[in-house]
Amino acid sequence: MNLQNSQDYYGKVLTGSADLQTDACCTAEAPPPAVMAAMRNVHEDVRARYYGCGLVAPQAIEGCHILDLGSGSGQDAYILAQMVGENGSVTGVDATPEQLAVARQHEEWHRERFGYARSNVRFLEGDIEKLGDLDLAEGSFDVIVSNCVINLVADKRAVFEAAFRMLKDGGELYFSDVYSERRVPEHLLNDPVLHGECLSGALYWGDFIALAKAAGFADPRLVTSRPLGIENAEVAEKLDKIAFHSATYRLFKLPDLDSQCEDYGQAVRYKGTVVGEERAFLLDGHHRIEAGRMFPICGNSWKMLADTRFAPHFEFFGDFSTHYGVFPDCGIAVPFGADGIASDMANTACC
Ligand SMILES: C[S@@+](CC[C@H](N)C(=O)[O-])C[C@H]1O[C@@H](n2cnc3c(N)ncnc32)[C@H](O)[C@@H]1O
């Protein structure tokens, strides 16, 4: 399925979230209070055309420069614009003129609402498979986000490779998308509704992990995951019981990560200083790091904290001088259980 289908679906077929035929492009997680507050400052026209499938709210982003791949009508961009503050910025890229028009139309309204002297948001028209065609400097973004977009893209490898190039060292791709428990048969990809609803283009999670690693993201971390309920009987029948999850991953651009979690006898202590996560810092679904407590950690997780914007929020104990073998039960990357059963992180509620 080509880009034209996405442009038609999001520009002409859908006029708002209520037109969606499944819950694939809807967000189930209750946002944290700071995100809820920021959402109340987003124009209703922008919110009405939100089609994200997860919560794209990475922590500690004040002053960060953010790239939003497939920014749509701009809801995430305008939320993040408040969280990065006036010294940070958000660049949204989308290929659908109608979505971009909504996002751009309200730029000045948001600047005033946020009380900023200058807008810190811009929206560019472009294909995220060809990010190199846009005037964006490589290595210039602290964080790249994306919400329910990469499944729609034909050349997913190109997107992951470009995201890796666009990130600064220590930066991360923090994104929500739809994944399938098995490879979706080719013929379903040509169904404009299944594709537009973010289902038939979804990556099989195993292929996603391989693609992410090949692009340079050595240790993908799963933050949250929930099964999708396909209530539309016609859609469900076409999909022939393939299970889908919406999942949020974080992929750090860090050189020299081990290919799996290795134990060097290290530990960290969280200072409780990240706004909104004062009691515990959530690195991923497997690492909820309570403030004040010694927390044994693998070498990769150590680097995700020590060599990123999170470093000032932690004390670090140990080094890489002694290797004690594999760190047991560490970074998990799979949104489905080993036999395709939903993982226990799943939240079955939906919008
Ligand atoms: C499901 S919507 C999500 C939009 C937005 N992230 C949100 O949360 O509301 C998918 C968006 O991806 C955009 N899109 C799809 N393929 C694209 C591509 N190759 N390049 C840029 N944008 C693309 C569509 O135009 C649409 O706005």
C-alpha cells in the first residue's frame, strides 16, 4: 500500500476520531496529570483529528529539540511544545496536507496560549521515508517521537535508519505503534481500510526488533503495551484472528551497547528529581526505579541512564571492569507472550 492511501484516508475519508472503524488509532492509557494539563491547552480542532495509539510523553524533556514523525493535526506536538518549554522546539513532519493545514492554522493560537514570545513548533510537509529530502540536520534531535505512523509506511527500514541518523548520541526514538503477533499476509496490505486503520501494515514484533537492531538501536525497550480489541465484525473476519497490540518502545542511540543485558555488578540510585516521576522513574516496563533505593542494573540500562539526559537524576555505583555474566530477566522487548498471549503489562481498557 502506498503513501497515497494514507493521504486519502487521513485527509479525505476521516473527518475526525469518531470516523475510525477500530480502536487501533486510539489511546487507552490515562495520561499523567502534567500531560492532561497540557492537553487542555490544545485547540479543539487539533484534538478532534487526533489518531494516535499511545502516549508519547517521554520524561525530562525540558529544553529538548524534538522531531515528531507523522505529526498529523499536531496534538502530540503541541503537548510536547509545552513540556520542552520556550528554549526547546518541536518539528512535526506529515505527508497529508489536510492534517498539516489543521496543525498550522492554530500555531499562533497555541503560541499565545502558552505565553511564548516566539512559537517553538513548526510543521513540515514530507514523507518520513525520505527524511533526508527535508532540511533537517543529522544528529540534531534529542528525542524523536511518533504515534501510530510507522505501520502505515512501506519502507520501515528507511524510517528507522533515518531516525538513527537524526538523533544526537544519547538521544532516543520514543514511539507508539501497532504490532502483530505474526506476519500479516501480503494481500491484506492492499485493503485500504485495514491499512488506513493501522492494522495490515503493522510490523510483526519479531521483524520490528530485527529492523530496530539493524538500524543501530541495539537494545529496544518496551515501555507499555495493550491488546487491541477489533470490535468491527467485518474487519475482524478479514484479519482471521491475527492479534494486534499497541505498544510504546524507547530506542536509545548509544554506541557500544551489549547485544543483551550483561551484569557488571553495577547499581544506581534515583534522586526522585524527574518532574511527574518523583516516587519512581520508569525506564521501561521492566525497570521501575524507586527513588532513594539502591537498584542493581545491567550495563545497557546503566548507559541508558548515565549517557543520556537522565544522568543528573541518578547516582551511579560501580564500573565496567568486572563482568559477572548475563543479567537475568532484564530488558524485555516483546509485547506478546512467548506463545502470542498478551503480556501481563497489557491494559485491556480502551477509549
Ligand atoms: C494514525 S495518524 C496519526 C497522526 C498523529 N501522530 C496523531 O497521533 O494524531 C497517521 C499519520 O501519519 C501520516 N503519514 C502516513 N504515512 C506517512 C509518511 N510516509 N510520511 C509522513 N507522514 C505519513 C498520515 O498523514 C497521518 O497524519
